[in-house]
Amino acid sequence: MTTSKGPTLAVLPPAKNETRGPQVLQPGGWPAPKGYANGMAADGRLVVTGGVIGWNREGDLPTDFVAQVRQTLSNISAILAEGGARPEHLVRLTWYVVDIEEYLANLKTLGQIYREVFGAHYPAMALVQVVRLVEKTARVEIEATAVVPR
């Protein structure tokens, strides 16, 4: 008989008021991630965004990176609401930034903005530095996936 030497998997319980919402997947013995989850499990209806940038209703884009992130997260929240989802239904965010140093230099502020818009729910996330985005003055673009419980 062979025994697995890989990490054990912990599925953390859903939030108190979310009995069937996404569950955080955290392999046993791994250090706890800060500001993201290693993995998520969910059952329900998918709500997926395209790459969302920080323009407002008039199509204006702030020049400041932090202001773009704030508006981008707000735009994602609006798209989720249109699909009947809330931030706590998020299971994945993929961030594309043109300058990772700009992102790292603003981590504390970005964390505050994130919590203001999405609360303390942290889905699986990836951060990728890209050469440029389609909208030339955009500094950040984020794709989101949410699962609305059945």
C-alpha cells in the first residue's frame, strides 16, 4: 500500500451567512496567503467579466494607477450586480498591470481600496505584468469570475 506524501487539503467552511457560497481551498501545512486564496471551490451559475479597466460612465480613464484600480474594482462590482452576483461570490481575479513596481509600491492603499469595494473576501488571484494594454492609457485590467449559488 502506498501513502501519499503530498499536502493534505483543507476546505474551509463558507461564511456564516453564505451556506452554499464559494469555499476556500487551502492545502494543509501551507502558509496562509495574505489578500488572496490559493484555490476556490463553488457550485452554481457562473458570472464572468471580460478584461475590465477603470474608465467611468463617460469613458474617461484616470491617469493615476490607484484611481484606475478603484474604478476598475467598482466597475467589476457593477458587472457582478448586473449578473445577480456579489463580491463574496468571486472565485477568481486575474490582474494585468503594466508596471508591477507601481503595484507593489501601492499595496497598502490597494488593500484598503479592495476591502472598501469587495469587503474581506479574497478569491484565487493572479497578477501578471504585461507590456501594454489595449487601451493605451490603462495601467490595470482585471478579469473576474464569480459563482452565484443555486
